[in-house]
Amino acid sequence: MQLIKTDKGREALRSRDPDLTPIERQIVILANGTHSRVSIQQLMARDVGSELHRLLQLGYLEERVDARHGAHVAAQHQASPASAAAVASGFTYPAAPQKALAQSPQQLTRRSLAGTKMYIVDMLQLLRDMDASAMAVSLHSSQGEQEFIQNVATAARLIVAKCGPSYGLRVVTKLSEIVPEVHLAVLQTLASDLEAVTAMP
């Protein structure tokens, strides 16, 4: 069963519905019809079962059966054993943007929230899709530093889902060089998970 945002969910994102918590807003952004409850939780890297239940009950999200998705996962599992764990969780791997890292600003050598924001938004813009655009809006409209860092981590996981763990690890590594040291632990945990996936034989 794949989660997809309803018209109510899309309107809630556009209007920044105050009834949605920051976590719920991130879930609605990620619910694009390619992720199940399990893969959403893996992208969020936390237990969001109660939030998912509330969003479904209130009509922000709905679940749909996609028979093609199961066949697609099975085919990728056979074709790419190295990424089996990520595929099983609902990740997809289109070609990574070739110019992404080359286009990152050269001046981003000092640690700052502004530099972090500039870099991650640039990476999202290179994806050129609705999910990335919505995530960029969440970054721009973050209420406070903690929500911003949570959004950065969610944006990084979205890039992993779109482009694969190898490319995602490069983005997370670059972020780790830019983000203020007080927030490094969040990215280091994600980097460790990605290193484990990319190291699989």
C-alpha cells in the first residue's frame, strides 16, 4: 500500500495549515505515491506511526494499492543486490543529477545555517520535481533552528530516495562540512547508515 497526499493534504502544504505539526508536514511532502508506511518511517528515521494514523484519519493522506510497484521492487531486487535493502523499503534510483556537486557554491567552507540552507536548497532544485520543490518550501519556512535542521535531514533522505545511497552519501558528507558543529550528530547518523548500504557487496 502506497501513501499519497489528498487534495486536502496538498492544500494544507500550500496554506501551511497550522493543524499540521512540522513532522506531519514532512510526511505529507514525502507521500507521493511511491512510499509505504514502512518506507516513510525509514525516510523520517523515527517512529511516526501515530502521525501517519492521524493524517490518514483526517484525510490528508490516503493509501492506494499499486500492483506495478511490487513488480518493480522485485525486478530491482534481482537486478541490484547491492541496493536490496533500500529497494525493499520503497527507495527508487533514477540517474543522479550529473552536475549537482560541481555546481555547489565554492564559498561554502565555513560552518553556518545560511550556508547549509543554500547548499541543500540547490541540491533539491537540481531534482526538478514537486516533492523536492515542496521540501525546499519547508526549508525556507522553517520555524526556528531545530525545525530547520529536521527539515535538512528530511531533505537529505529525500535526495537519497530519489538518487540512491551513493550520491546521497556525497551530499550528506558535504552537508557535514557546512552545518554548525552542534548539529553534526544528525548528519553523522545518516552518513553511517548510507555507508553501510553502499558497502554492501
